[in-house]
Amino acid sequence: MKTLSALIQTPKESLKEIIREQKFSYACFGYAFGIISLYFAIKLGNQNSASFISFFFAFIFWFISNVILNFVLAALCNIFLEITGNKSSAVGIFILLGLSQIVWTLLIPCFMIARALPQIMPLTSLAVLGIIILQIYFVLQAIKHLYGISSVSSLIAFIISFILPFVASFCFFIFMVGLLISLFA
């Protein structure tokens, strides 16, 4: 709780301390808290309940997927920053991505309000978009301030870390389709 209040009051100094100490527990807390918040927001939006077993297996699947995806994104972002001559830390970026997941808790009040007032349910997609933009802004500003790079460099590093996995996945898909066609032709 002390760290969370310090993070709100003095974000730059707190983030530098968390990354310097390489506290993976904060990253895991952020990933877990984000997944739990997203799960409950979706359940509020669907207006149905779920059993503990379905929640547990969904949480485990999404937590592991989220950690793996963010591990790859942090590695790619670090590689780009190192190539451009900026000193960075893949561990630091991984922790930043984990802490940025905490903003997903804002979805719960949005969906609770939408559940109470069904006529504003179509506006929840705007709330989700706003929260995604807020999360991206947090990550970009944190990378900018922690590693002393420009806003453009942090944006390019962030975009490249998202584009490369999609391009690689597309190339792998094309390769597999070609392989299947050659096997059955």
C-alpha cells in the first residue's frame, strides 16, 4: 500500500526505485490485478455469474498468456532501444507493462454504472478505448522518463514491439499454409 501511494504521489521516483530493485512481484501483481479486473468487468457487462472453477481456469490461462505476451513485448522494445543506442532494461520494461495493467480496474466502475443504467451500455466501448489509451500513455511516458529518451523514440519502440510479433505471426501462418498445401498437393 505504501508503494502504491508513493507511485501516485511521486511516479517518476517510485518507478525508478521499483525498476532499480527489479521487483517482479509488482509486475505480477499488476498482471494479476488487471486480469481479475477485466474478468469481473466482462462478467458485469454480460450480467451473468460464473463459478469459481471457470474463473480459476480463465485466470490461469489469461495470466500466463499476458505474462508471455508482455515478456516478448518488453524484449522487443528493449532490443529496439539498445539498437538505437539508448540504455534500457528489459526487466524494467516488463515491470512497467505489468504496472500499467492496474488501470484496467477502472473498467469495473464503468461496467457497474452501465449495468445500473442500461441505456449507456453502448458507451462502454468508449470507456474501454479510453482505458487502453490511458495505459499506452502511461507506458510511453514511463519509458520516456525512465530511460531519458524522446517521446518519439518511446512511441517508435512501443509500436515496433507490437508490429514485429504480428508480422512474424503472419509469416509463420503463411509458411504453415504453404507447408500444408505442399503436403496435400
